[in-house]
Amino acid sequence: MTFHVMIIPTLKCPSNCSYCWGSEDKSPIMSISVIKQINEWLKDFRDDDVHFTFHGGEPLLAGYDFYKEALPLLNDSDTHITEGFSLQSNLWLLTDEMAKLFSKYNINISTSIDGPKDINDYQRGKGYFDKTMKKVHLAEENGLNINFVCTFTSYSKDFSNQIYDFFKDNGYILKIHAALPSLRGENADPWALPQEEHGKILVDWLDKYLYDLDKFVVMDLDHITKSTLRRRGTLCTFNDCMGTTLAVGAEGNIYPCYRFVGMDEYIMGNVADKPSMEDLKQSQAWKKLMEFEKYVDENCGKCKFIKYCRGGCPYNALVSNGTPQAVDPQCEAYSMIFAEVSKRINKDFMKGAMGQMLNNNSEEVNKSKKQFSIMDLAMKK
């Protein structure tokens, strides 16, 4: 099993997206001493391989020299086995020198683009699209793989078709996010995507995606389909994530997830103290999020999707309800897409059985319709 450590060098960010809930202008920037403390902490913390993700704010604000020293330290097999590196960034600060360094360590990069330029810049700020895409090209020139995060808001939901075509026509790999309210202030709240609209987008995209599996990748639909077929979540949103992922902020504080970084009430410990998992479990933050899992077990037990939904994300539940004793407010959206995928899987099984009875295979049926089956999506690598 891979253990996921998210490193948040700072919550500062040079962009000013309208719906952002995670940046703080006065946030400090991590020093290399914290990376060394992370290494010491991980020596005896657990035996699993570690995947590191740099997130923010904007992680590139830490600078080239930080990464030049941090990456070999974190890749040191004498302290732990590193499974790989990822980075989430708007890429504005990426230099050729930094891109070459990231290529050396095979860092997978995700960046945020919300569709065509006019839609993206309306909600992320004028000039955002051009700045990011310029650095996407620089990253690709240095052999880096780029994935995209597309956030749907109460505004961009009305442009779903244009956004779909943008990613399909460019052959991009993307994840869909629903804009959320915030625990840090109210600036993000008007942009939050209603759960029914989120569900409609997922179902609509699935309808079209089954004709386009060979053209681009929508990671959410891939994971949701795999989760439905395997009866277990394959994405952190649909999993009991506590303890399998932890985040470390600029001052070495440990949090349940990057979304909680900078919020004092969710500090579980500090890497300088080299806390054990048992130490983290004694924190109030851990206990609060365990309330979420207990609530889900008690109140979602009759839901037919419980095994592979697990009530969604505890952060989402806290944001919208002010208490961990609630489900993710996107519950309706998840139910809509899981129900649609389940229906299609059952239909495909029946079609396969009928095809055998009629001496006709599902591949020929699919070709006649020029449509991939839901099972093609479920088995997709």
C-alpha cells in the first residue's frame, strides 16, 4: 500500500481566483529544515512506500534551490521508499531550469484550467489562461506529463458542452472539481456548484465520454466506474482516507489533508516531534474526523452505494454543515452518477449474455453503434 504525504510549502499564491478557498497572502514559506524533519519523521512512522505531492497555495514559490535540495532528500531510500512525486501548480513560476529538475525526478504535474480562455479567465482572472498554458508548453518541452484540474462553478456549469469539447479536442487528461464553499471566509460561497448540477454534468459527460474514450481522459469517470465495478472506492473522495494521506504545512505541522492546512484546530502534530500514528490518533482533529466516519456508518448503511462512496469527503461535509456528523453535500451528485454507471454495467452484462446466446459478441454490437461500453471504461488502464 502507498502512503501519501502532501507537502504544502506555502499557502501564498500569485493568482487570485474568484472562488479560491485555500490561499493566504501572509503564509510563510517552508524551509529545507522542515524537509529534513519530514525525512526523520518517516524513518520509523510506517513501512509503506511513500508518494509525495507538493501542493499549495502555489508550491513553486518555494523556489528552485528548495526543490534542488528537497527532491534528493525525499528520494533517499535509506529513510523510506519513495513511490513517486506529484505537484499541483498554476505553473506561472516554472523556469526551464526547474522543469529539467522535475523531469529528472519524473514529477507528475497537475495544473488548473477551467476550459476555454474566456470561461477560465472569467472565474480565475484575466490573463490566467495564457500564463498557465505558456508554462504547460515549457513543461511538455522538457518531457513532463501534464494533467488538468477543471473546476465547475455556479457560473461555468452553463458552459458544460464547450468545456467538454475543449478538453476532448486537445486530448487532455483531467479531473473535475466542484467549487465549494469555504471554512476560511465567504468569498468562495457564491461560486459553489449545487450538487444536482454537479450530478447532471457527470451524467451528461459520461453519455458523451463513452464515444470518446480514445480521445481524452476524464479521471473522475474512470475512477467512479472502477469503484462501482470493484465495490470499493478508488479515489480519496470515496475512501476512508484518514491515515492513508497526511499533509505537512510550511512550519512542519501535520494535518489530515491539504485542505485543512493553516487551520489550527486541525493540527495533529509536528514533524519535528516525530509523532507516531498512535500520537496522531490522540489529536482532536483525528477524533473529529472519526466522527464523520462513524456518522457515515450509522446513517448511510442502507445506501446501496455505501461500500464505494463512503459518504464522500469529510472536508466537504464540514464546510457545508459546520460539523463532521454529516455527509458530503455532493451526496446527490454522487448518487446520480453511481446510479447511472450501475445501470449501464448491468445493461452491459445483460447485453453480453444475450450476445453469447445469439452467437454475437459485444464488440460487434459496440462497433455498430460506434460507442464504447461502460465495461471498456471500467477496464481502462
